[in-house]
Amino acid sequence: MPTKNKDAIARLLLLICTPKLAERAAKLYKTNSIPLHYRISAEGTASSEMRSILGFEETEKAALLSILPRENARDILAHLRRSLKIGSANSGIAFTVPIHGLSKLVLRIMESGLISQESNDKRRNNRMDNTKYTMIAAIVNQGYSENVMDAARAAGAGGGTVIHSRSVGNDAISGAWGFAIEDEREIVLIVAENETKLQIMQAISDACGIKSEAKGVVVSMPIEDVIGLSE
């Protein structure tokens, strides 16, 4: 059973970058004893004009998802910015999202004492405090990620990242909602400013919502710290 923690002691750290940088980041994670991280192949969706602005020369991306203690998250972000130059031309973006539910096993890993109190205090005095961004996730049937991005861009979004996945439990969904969800799904991740979040989500829902052919579901999560976006 998941264990709830009101203070959100853990963070989901998501790094979206070039495959080469992902290899270097994985080594950095290993050096810093980050116990839980996963690599996922992804695609960038930014237009050629936006890629030029951001310095991205290719659409192939890798996403590294990590679960780590709150105090470690900012330290790793600082390492990514300093050692891997995340945020520079043709690099990537990294951000953290608070996690409020953890299994007992993961909690034990998080409480294993990976950092000292002295380093805790140092990090508290070096907070990035970027709280004006939100991660929007749109989960749609395969082949509709471009529709999602067309709607999102029209509402003010820049680019996004597409992760290919498979849905599970379709029979239950079909019985409860009266229609089928395709096995092959696409997850479109968009980082947006808080002030544009609602209009982007509404635009995606209007174009690719659950009643459309895309059978889309749109959710958002607050971003705590971020590197790789213009301030």
C-alpha cells in the first residue's frame, strides 16, 4: 500500500535531453548513488523554428526519470547544469515534481541517508525556487500527438516531448465509459508557464479530449525547480 507524506519528501526528476547527454547523466546519477532511475526513448515535437531558438538540432530525445529525496534533487539539478551544461544549445531540460505517495520500499530507500545534514543546510541556502512552470501531460491514442501539439501551440505552448506507451486495463475502461481505448498510446509532455496552463489544457481537451478520436486525457503537475528554460 502506498504511504502518504504531506511534506512530499521525494521528488520525480525528469531530464529530457539528447541521447548522448542521457548517457553522461546516467553515469552522473551512478556516481551520486541515485538508486531509482529509468531511461525512456522519446521524440521532440518543437517546430523547426522553435528548435532553432532552443538550439536543438534533432528530434530524437531520451527521458531519464528518477525518484530521489527532496534534498538530493536540487543537488543533482546543480550537477546537471554545471557538469552537463543543461540549458545550453542542443542540450535539454530538467525539472522536479513533488511526489506525495510512495511505497514502503521506496520510502526506505529514500530514508537511507544519502546526504548529510551539513549538505542539507547548504542546499537550503542555494534554492532555485522556479515555481512558475507546470508540466502538462496529454495521453492520447497513437498518431494524435501532432494534433495535441497543434492545439497546444495555438494556445501558447512552445514544444513538447512524446513518449510511446501501451495502456492496460482496457476492458475495465470500456465497461465504465462505454468505449474502447487503443493499446498503443502516446504521452505528450509540455512544460508551460502557470499563467498559460489552463488555456493550453482546454485547447488540448477541445481538440483531443476523451470524446474525440484521440480519446485523450489531460493532467497537470506543479514543477518545483527547472533548468533549461529561459528565465
